Amino acid sequence: MSEQEREPTARQEAAPLLPMPEDWSRALAVVAHPDDLEYGCSAAVAAWTDAGREVVYVLATRGEAGIDGLAPEVCGPLREREQRASAEAVGVRRVEFLDHRDGVVEYGVGLRRDIAAAVRRHRPELVLTLNHRDTWGGGPWNTPDHVAVGRAVLDAAADAGNRWIFPELAEQGLEPWDGVRWVAVAASPRPTHAVDARPGLERAVRSLLEHRTYIEALTDEDPEAYCRDFLAGGAGGAAARFGGVPAVTFELFPR
Ligand SMILES: [Zn+2]
């Protein structure tokens, strides 16, 4: 086990979470699947778009392998529609898909290039992704797509600024962008920063609820109660480390 993948120490678990940086205007969120941002951090996104910041979503797949009873060719377009509606619910109007294959996303040069191209297109100061670590914090094992995409996002934030890595991107008119100042990883088992979840929480519930087909296949609970319990429970769990304020947490990697 590498140093990096060790479980957080008791001291790290108890350390106060710092407020997320506020001095930025454009964020790009890159995740593996429809619903990753809605389970991960959309209450924070709602607060940011309220403040006039631009947030763009890029998804590596259309989540076409996510529902047992639906064939991928039916599921993909349906989940794309649900994702666009869930983005709209928190003020995000641009959603793009990289068309990697759901469930078997491969970490590698191709994925890094696609994400670096997205960073160059949108020129964000803040890049968001979902937990790239092996577990969700000592408990359930993470999925390979989240690990592959999260790691590739951390790498591509730097690749995007280097003229000589992926020179074909500049030939396509995508000039280097070295302006990414932070990569923030949502739902990490090692959070360092947080955003007050309260102003955006109701819209985050609406946003997660837009993934209705997925959620109805996942649980017999009332979908709205399920979404509210999940998001309010997660935010409440972080409050002890954020001055008693329910929070969306991030592990922040400055560049
Ligand atoms: Zn996912």
C-alpha cells in the first residue's frame, strides 16, 4: 500500500475543513457518469452559479451500463436527457459527453488527451472531479471508472498547459491553458475543504431527483425521500469539521 492510499489518520479525520477558494470565475467538472456530480457536489455548484460563476459539465460516458433492465442503446440517450435536466436544476447549461464506454473506461493517454482538450476549450481556474481513491473511506470499494477518470483529471489539468504534450490539440485550434489553479475532488475520503451546503441543498435534491429512472431502478424508497436523505445526511456528516455547518466536502489539490 502506498503512502498516498493509506487511510487518513485520526488527526486528519478530525481536522477542520477550510473554506473553498472563492477567487475564480470558471469551473469545469469532469466525471465518469451521469449522476456522479449530483451524488457528489451539486449543492456547491448551485451556490456557485447563484454567485454568477460559470460551471460546465463534461462526462466521460453516458452511463449506458448503469441500469440492469435497460439495454445500453436505450439507456444512454435516456441518461443523457436526465443529466441535462439535472445540470439545469443547479444553473449549469453546458453539458458535454466524451463518449468513452461506460464501465470499462481506461485510464491512459487517450482519456488524458480528451480531458486536456476539454480543459483547453473551457479554460477553467477550478477543475472538479469525483473521488479517485480506492475506497469511499474504509468502506465500499470505488468503481474503476471513477478511479480512472479522477486520476486522469488530476493529470490532464497539467497536461492542458503543456504545449508539447498532445501537440495535435494546438493544431486543432486548442491553445494551451495553464490557468487551472486547483483540482477539487468531491466525495473523497480525505477531504480538506468545504462549501456551505444549505443554500443549494434543495436544488441539489431536485437535481439528483432528475435521475429518476436510475434511482427508481436502485431503490424501492420514495425517490424524493431517498435523494433528500442521501444529500442532507452527507452534508450533516461533514458539519462537525466545518463549524457546525452542513457542508459539501472536497479534497483540494492546488497547482
Ligand atoms: Zn459514477
